[in-house]
Amino acid sequence: MDATLIRRIAEDRAARRGVALVTALDDAATTALVATDGGDMGAALPAPVRDAALDAIRQDQATNVEAEGRRWFVNVFAPRPRLIVIGAVHIAQALAPMAAAVGYDMVVVDPRGAFLTPDRFPGVTARIAWPEDVLPEIGLDPASALLALTHDPKLDDPALTLALDAPLFYIGALGSTRTHAKRVARLEEAGFDAGRIARIHAPVGLAIGARTAPEIALSILSEVVAVRRLGSAEALRRRPPKG
């Protein structure tokens, strides 16, 4: 394989960018890199092959593709998915072991050091800081999801403002429909249009009737996984009518 492609794969992995290495099965010298940010390299690929490579990155799964009479192998080099959680709250505590179990790294951001302690969040990356100060350093990349869980606009709003300008695969915010309506009004006042605000999943989580912190964490993580794997969780969000 071309040394340039090898270096590029290493660079992308270090930068938490997903890439796919596509190889023609009838000619191993015909290779290309497909990147989620559009920075492709190598041989020109038929459109169906490139589309399949992008889907393979999202699924984090290698695959075979046939197009225009040729067969191709798509190998994926994707970063581990990551949850960036705003708020060292009880739901975040319940979420941490569940996220680890399904292969997600987790970062918790909260300026309140009394809440964000190793005892409450063992094994979790903790950043005791205001979201607007630390999120650019953490990086809001396509393999990350951001959850705003504090109910406090001083913490949630700056994080959501940065998230809406980033290529995150999921953005969620805790709160009732009424709380979210007030949040939407603040974001509109800050200059965000309806299309961008619609990226926020709120009320966050699937409709599983969750009441306790662990149940709410489960509903949130289920929605995150569904969006990552399926591209959307809309069909799973429908709540049954009350009565």
C-alpha cells in the first residue's frame, strides 16, 4: 500500500477522523481513502462504492461492494465513539457504566468540582471547567455525541451553541417540552435558525416510560446508539398517547 495512504490513516486516527480504505479485489494496487470530511485520496471510485464506504464508516464495519462490474473491499478505521456529557448529575453517573459497556468513551464537563469527583465518576474523563472554555480543546468531532443534562442555561446553552456549529453525530438536551421551547427561543435570539436547532434531540431519549435516573440514562443511550447505527431514531421516539 502507498506509504502516503498509511501516513494519512495514522493522522486521521490520531485526529479522531473516520476513514475507509477501499481496495479493488481484482487489483490490489487500486486503492483509495474515503474520509467523512471529504478529504479523499487515491484512485477515483464509482459513486456507489464511495457511498458504501461512508456508510461503512458510520456503521464502523468492513464490507464488500460490487459496482460497475468490479468488486471492492472496504476496511474501516474509525475512532471509538464518545459521549461528551455536560453536567456531573445523577443521570450522568448512571450513564457512565452503560456507555462503557457498549464501547463508548465518556467525558464529563462541569465547573462544579464538588460534583465531578473520582468517587462519583470512576474511570471517566473529567474536565472541571466551563463548557465554552474546554469543549474546543476536547474536540466536537463526527464520532462524538454531546448531551446537555444540567437544566441550567448557564452550562447547557454555551455547550449547545458550540455543538450546533460542529459535525457531532448526535446532540441531546434534557428537559420537558416546555423547557425546550424556552431553550429554542434563546437559541433563536442567538441567531440559530429552526433547521440548525432541530438537530437537538429534546426531550432527549427514547419513549420507554423512563422515570428513574438509570432508566433515563438507558433511554438516552438507546437513542444515541440508534442515531449512530441507523442515522435516525425518529421512528423510535414516538410516544404513546396518554389515556
